[in-house]
Amino acid sequence: MNAPESERLTRAALSRLGEPGDLRLLSLVDEFGAAGLYQLLVEERDPEGLLTDVAARLAAVNPTRELDQAARLGLRFVIPGDAEWPSQLGDLAGCAPLHERGGTPIGLWVKGPLRLCDLDRSLAIVGSRAATSYGDSVAGEIAAVAALAGFSVISGAAVGIDVAAHRGAISMDAPTVAVLACGADRVYPSAHRSLLDHIAQTGAVVSEAPPGCAPHRIRFLARNRVIAALARGTVVVEAATRSGALNTANWAGRLNRQLMGVPGPVTSVSSAGVHEQIRLGAMTLVTSGADVLEMVGESGQHLVEAPRGHTTSRDSLTTRQQQVLDAVPVSSRATVDSIARVAGLGMLEVRSSLARLEVDGLVDGGQAGWRLTALAHA
Amino acid sequence: MNAPESERLTRAALSRLGEPGDLRLLSLVDEFGAAGLYQLLVEERDPEGLLTDVAARLAAVNPTRELDQAARLGLRFVIPGDAEWPSQLGDLAGCAPLHERGGTPIGLWVKGPLRLCDLDRSLAIVGSRAATSYGDSVAGEIAAVAALAGFSVISGAAVGIDVAAHRGAISMDAPTVAVLACGADRVYPSAHRSLLDHIAQTGAVVSEAPPGCAPHRIRFLARNRVIAALARGTVVVEAATRSGALNTANWAGRLNRQLMGVPGPVTSVSSAGVHEQIRLGAMTLVTSGADVLEMVGESGQHLVEAPRGHTTSRDSLTTRQQQVLDAVPVSSRATVDSIARVAGLGMLEVRSSLARLEVDGLVDGGQAGWRLTALAHA
């Protein structure tokens, strides 16, 4: 089941007319429907001043040609009503705007075999472009663990953490999704041509902006909401205090998605933004792919076993048995009487405790009294 | 004002009879008073089996000699009712036990000029004995900042984080407090003789255990509650998942003290225990002395300024002005008409935005059109 082609044409036109995440345009679509709004503009009416803004673009728009050209570039335009439409994006409709951006996208331009409706089990991993090798390595590891568990890894194809996350998924031969701020046909940053080619062949390259669009600054703010909304949870691996990754994180929080942060050395500026958010209670601290899966996994499926240190035979002793053990000397031997005094416990109890400790191999009794065994020092 | 000497003698005797933090003994003191309980024992009555346990010690106890010997070692025995008694220890009375240890100490053996009643502004800094140089450096830095702000730094004089914390305070010529698990006259670990000498001359070396006592394992568990109870807050800098520092942290939490943890690389086992506690919401993440002071400082005195990145002239632009700026080319010049189309905004607005951007020095207008200035790339 797909949306009617007339709806796709209208939305392709609106996608070209407006900016990604333009609140006014998207709420007018809610009000009049895509066809209704487009009709208003073609009739040269100016709802809320929209025509004034888009008049220059309207003269040039040609949605049929737009979709043909996109198809030639290997792109499809997925819209609400399509079987492929990822229903979780609907959460954006009720969500407060951020930097004047918000709303459910008109549609998404997609290149690649992965179908967007299959992103219900997905994880966004984002972070600083100025990542450290520590951050790269942790991001790659978390992505690999999530990919192995069947999660699709979503990120923004930027240098730094984004690339490390995509590569972590690719290392497991798992599909990954790059959501771009420019058109999905463009390569940005240009150094990532082969990465984006690979993602387009195995996963999906996605954009709310139509083909050909340049990566303008404000388009990143709109793009970040799409990353956060597509994914079940967002992990921020490294982010300085003004990092764009915190904008994605903010969206994940607004959308009630799981929001997680990986700590790092407090001496690293690349972790300062993450630390601040954890400190404020906005993000949950995670240290590994296992921690992340516990947060985003189906309930109970990925419960992390609390890390436990080495367990020794001492661990099963009662406090009073421990008290007796503490009172037994290392090299010289001591009498039960002396041990009782040092331990601050009665003779009878000390005797029975020593018997138990001897069974455990922790003390060694003899004619001259008791002493610790080598095991007790271990 | 001090407690009567008879009370001090009785408590000195009980201090020698029982183990630090022995719940039964301390609750019997609550029930009968120190003198009443001591009388019961001398009369060979056996309340709750206490006499059975302490009989061997009771035969040898001599509180007058005990206090004389302590005085010769430069130690005083501070008890409830003394002007010097730190009243915050009273919080231990209502606190659930941990590993069968708890309760308000019978008294504290103290060496050094710092008076315990002056520890109302104090901070405990604890952590792993197997500290990394990262942990040592962060612990020392937090201690120095806290000391400069007039806080006394309390720790346990162990190798690793404890020593780094004491040294951080000492580096600011500030007094610091070492709470030991052995007698306050003893040196443990032995490598810390000069450190403990220095602390005893400038701050205070404190123990709940009477002089001469060895550092038995279970005494560390009782000692940790004293550290947590004396301090207004506890910072854990590094702790593996079974670190004794987490026992101190647990006490701080039970006592409703501020409990803070410093994160580190997720690849470091020395930070794993701290990360787990932050993740569970038991500890608040702190990254610096300033963060710590905000948590333990008098309300409003040490509010941390949220870390802010560099602010540029771009930051004061509206989204729509930013949209215009994004549409101005870098090298070639563009007409207002072309900029309006690229930006998706009306001509009038683009014209007025360009005027504002020109005033900010971000764009440069001319006969052939508009382009970005060097400042816009900065």
C-alpha cells in the first residue's frame, strides 16, 4: 500500500518550496492537507506569509520532473501513507519546536535498499566532529554490539563519532542509515564519498531536503530531529558544550526516546557536554553496548549483569567469622584464648569459627595454636 | 564544656572492649548509657551475649591507664558531650546498618590540632587504591579547590586516591583529616609515615579504634561510615566494582549526604564502579572542584556557570537571518533575487536581512551582488 501519486507530486513540490522542518509550512500542511496548501499557493494566496517567502522557488518548481530526476539518481521519495513510511516520525507532530524547527517531515528522500519502516529497532549514535580516538573506538564498539543484536545504527555521516558509528555497524556487515542535512544525492563531507556509496548500497542515505540542496547550517538543526525521531534511542559518545550532537540529544529527550551518554575523562573537552547532560539528569550514563541494549532493548531481553569482581572464599564468611580470621596471626601461632581477646569474641564461638575456617583452608591449627594459611593471604 | 571525666573513662573502656561500629554494643549504650552498660558487664551480666564476646578483653581493660598512654602518644579521646564532638555523627544513630556495622561511635581517638567540631564544612574524597594517574590528578585538583574554598578534606590515608586527596589539600596549606581503621597512633600503610606525621601536626588523624589496634578488615567497614558521616559530601574519584570506596559511598547515601562521582574513560576498570553508581542514579556526576562546591557549598554560594563555548556574531542572528546568510555565496556574488530563491524567503525580507548582515560585517554588497566576508567564515 502506498500513498496516491498525486499526493507524492504535491509533497515533492512542497519539499522543494519549503525548508526542512519549517514549522509554519508543516502546520499549514496539517491544517489544509498537502494538496490543499499547494492549491492555495498556486492560486497566489499567501497563508501566514508563506507565499511571500517561497514565491521565488514556486516559479521554478516542477514536481514531475523532480521525481523523475530523483529516480534517475536512485532516490525515492517516501511520504506519509506509504507502507515504507516510518510511523515513529508521527511523534514529531506533538513535539515542541527547537530553534524554530519541528514537525513531521513532508517526506523523506531515500537512497538504498533498507526500508525506513524497518527502523523500529534502531539506535542513533552521534557525537563530536572533533572526536578523540577514545570516542571513535567506543562509538564503533557500541555500534558493532547494537548491530549484532539486530539494531540499525543511524547517524549523520559527519567526520568523527558519526563515521565511527557507521563503520562499527558496517564492520558487522549490518546496514546503517545516514541522515544528511544536504540532498541525499550529495556527498558531504566530500571525503566520505566511498562511505556514503557503501551505505547507499547496503543501508539507506536519507534526507528531508530535496536532491541538490546544499548543507546549510539551519538544515542540520532540522536533520537532527529526524535522526532522533527515527531511532528508539540516541547515544551521545562525545560532545563539547556547544556540539550539534546535543541538539540531537535535546530532540531525543523531547520525543521521549531513550537518551544516553558515554562519559570520558573529565579533562577532555570532547566529553564536557555529555558530562553536563548526565549531571543534569537529562542523559543516562552508559559505558558499553550492553548498557545501551538494556536501555533500548525489548524489556528484559538485554538486562546487564551488574559487574562483579572476583569472589573469594572470604566472601561467604559472616562478619563474626571474619572478625576471628582477622585475629589469627600471619606467622607466629596464637592460642584460642589470645584470638578471642584480639577478636573481641567468646571462646566457644572462636573455637567453632576456627573449625569452619580450617575447613575453608584459611587457618591452620596445631599444638602451638592457630595461624593463617597461604590461601588466607591470597 | 566537656563531658564528665567519669563518662570519658567508661567510654574508653567500652571502646577497648568492643569493635568499632559494633551495632549491639552501640545500641546497648543507647539503652543503658555508657556507665550503665559498663556496670552490667563488670557485674558479669551478659546483655544480649555481649559479655560472652568481650570477657577476654574485659579482664585486661584499664581505662585510666588507657587515657594516660593515649595522652603520652599525643592522642585525645573525644566523646559525645564534649564541645569538640562533631554533632553530625549523631545522624548515624538512625541509620540502617551495613555489613552489621553502624551506630554512633563510643568516641573518637584524635591526634592533631584540628578540632572535630570544626568539620561542619568538610568534604570526603575517596577512591581506589589501584588509582590511575588520571584519578590521582583529578582527586588532587578537587581537594585543592575544596581546600581553597575553606573545606576540610577527609579521607582514609590509603594509597591511591586517598593520598592524592590529602596531598591536594596539603598543597594549599590546608588542614586535612585522615580517618584510620587501625589505632590513630599506628602508621598504616607503613609507607605513609611522613604523610600521617604531617597530617597529625597540621590537621587530624582520627580513629574509632583505640590506640594500638591493627587494621583488621572489618574495621575498614566501620571506618568508612565515620568518613561519610563526618563530611558534608563524599566524592568517589575512581572505584572498581568491588572497591571499599563504594562502601563509603553507600554510607554517604544512607546518611543523606551529597554523594558524587567523577567519571573516567569507560575503558578503565578503575572507573567502572563509579559509572555503575552514576548510571543507577545513586551518585551525581561531577567533573571538577567547582561542580563539587556547587553540591556541598552553602546554597547559591558556589553556583557553577554552565560551560559555554565561544560566542560569535552569528549566534545573535534569527533563524531567518541565518537562512539568508546560508544562501549568500562564498566567492562569486549573487543577486537578491537568487538569494531569495536559495533561502526560500521573500525579496523584501532578504533585502532587510542583508542590510543587517552587512552591519554585522558578515556579508559584502556591491554592484554585482552579495557575497560572504572573511568574518562569516571564521
